[in-house]
Amino acid sequence: MNNFNWDKFFLNNYGTPKIELVEGEGVVVKDSQGNIHLDFLSGIAVNSLGHAHPVIVEAVNKQISQLSHTSNFYANKPALDLAEKLIEISGLDAKVFFCNSGAEANEAALKLTRRTGKKNLLSANGSFHGRTIGALSITGQLAKQKPFKPLLSGIKFIDINTKSAVRKIKRNTAAIFLESIQGEGGVVPCTDEFLTNIRQKTLKTKTLMIMDEVQTGMGRTGDWFGYEQSKIKPDVITLAKGLGAGLPMGALLVAGDAKDLFEPGQHGSTFGGNPVVASAALATIKFIEKENLLMNVANMGKLLGELLGQVQGVKEVRGRGLLLGVCLDNLSAEDVEAECKNLGLLINAVTEDTLRIAPAFIVNIEQVQRCAEIIEDAIKNVSKLVQQK
């Protein structure tokens, strides 16, 4: 039982959290009962540099003492610098729109597709693009959609990594939305071959290829963007989560001819490009570059995958970098998640049989090893309870 009155003050859309976090440093957090946990979820792949990182603290304090908010009526230097930096690391001839979340970034992308003059859209079964009506309409999970139907029309769903998916892209298809790794769908990657074939077909049909990099972007996979491994260049990228590194920020990057589709007044966001959040995001990117953290992401992800692959009761480890899905053999992921929490590790059950792991990029070898040990112990404990029933 918690004692922080969640049910008294909050709507029931989340259910009731089991613990209240009060303090954190790096990959370690403390709850209101004084218990210490390893945070290997990072606010769902958000806290790229962990908690209370000095670089972010300094950037936020400095900026908020100078200029806290401008709206989109006026420019501010942090947002301009961040936009330039995102274009640089993307390698695209692109322009940027800032918002506050992944769902908002995908809503902006949806509106952009209407400017092509075509209305038919493709998305993937198992995908997740957000919970607003538009983003939910392209989310390929019936259980999430069903309570809110009718949703947007003209949307068909494909299975990733199939040839039939490529064939469904027609000349009247405005856009296809894809995640390089389906995070909420169980950490399921698109193959390089699949993304390459999709890109070739979208170029032929003049269909926008929109990569939702909300969970996989900003270094989470060991590259700046999850699709980079396949060597493609999409038309549109949506970003959030790790972009703000703990502060709310989303972004839309639009390349090529599509970057001229929006006209003044056709879309906006009051808080988009907020200078305080933009300062934090820019400081995070620069620190990742300076400390070569993309290499650490790749190395720690590989080590963690290898360690977990040796654990009895783990059927498969999916994903890349520090976005991993641990598929369990005949055990409830929720039960194992709960036991991990009891043992001092925060991860989450993303599907019935899969745990999601997404620690901060600064995670070290000892923390990775401890994570694997706790998951192994949790699996053993849950297995014993199952056998006793």
C-alpha cells in the first residue's frame, strides 16, 4: 500500500503506482520509504543522462535565470541552436518543429501528411505512436484503440518485416509510419532489409516515410537514430523522450520537398521550443558527443544482452543499445517486474512475457552486472512461487 494519496487526487487512467520516487542521482533513485533502486527504465527511455546530472542542472538554472518562455511569436537562441544541432546530427536537409511530447510530434506529422493531397496512411501492427486521437489512430494495438472508436479513417495496418507490407504502399498512400524498434509492442526491431525495401518503395510512390524515433532516437540504440543502421534517410522523423533528457520536449524533423508543406498558421505549439527545455536538450547532446556516450550505449547494451541471454528462464533478448526486451519463458513479466522492484531494480513489463530495459547512457559495468543479477534472482523467485501453486 502507498501512503501518498494518489487515488484521492488523480484520475484512474494510470492505476495506482506502488512507490513514490523522491530523489535520484545518476542511475540510482530513492523512494519515499527510503528504499534505494537501480533505475533501468529512465522514465521510459527519457533520462538519457540519469537523474540530477550537473550538465542539465547548470543549463536549466542558467537559462531560467535569463529567459524562461517566449511562445512562438518570438525566436530564442537555445531553440535555434538546438534545431541546427538536430539537423546536423540527422544528416538531413531538414527543418524542425518543436512541441512537447511524442504524441504531439506524431500529430504534427499526421497533419503534415494531409498537405500532400493524399489521405491514405499505413502503420504497423504492434506499433505505438501516442494516446491522442490522431496518434492512437495510427497505433496498431486494438486494446488501446477500442474504447475510443471511431478514430481517424483511411488507415491500414501492416506487419513489419514482411514483403506484403511493402506491396501495400501505393501511389495514393500519403505516408507510412514506422518505429525502427517497436518499444511498446515488446521491443521488436524492424530488419535493415525491411526498412530498405520500404524506403525504396516510398520513393517510387512518392509516399512519405515517417520514422517514429520517440523511444529509439537521441542515442538510445547506440546511434543517434534507430533507423541509421539500415542506411536509409526518411522524409520525416518524430522525436521526444530522450530529446529533453527529463524535461518535456518533442520535435518533428521534415526533409526534402516535404519541409515546405506547412504554411504559416497551419500548426503550432505554445510551449514548443521553450528556451529552458531547449537548453537542457542542447547540453545533453553536447555532453553525449564530448563523452562519446553512444559508444557506451552500444557497449553496455551488448554486455547486458549477453548477460541476460545466459539467464535460465530468458527465452530471448531483443533490441539494440540500451533499449532491450527480455522475453521470458512461461513466466508473467508483471510478476518478474514486481519482484525486481522488491529487489531494488526498476524495469517494466511491456507485454505479458517481455520486460523492457532502458537505463541512462551513463550506466556502468557494475550497474549492468547488478541488473542482470537481480533479474536472474527475480526469475528464480517467481519460478519457485509458480511451482508451489
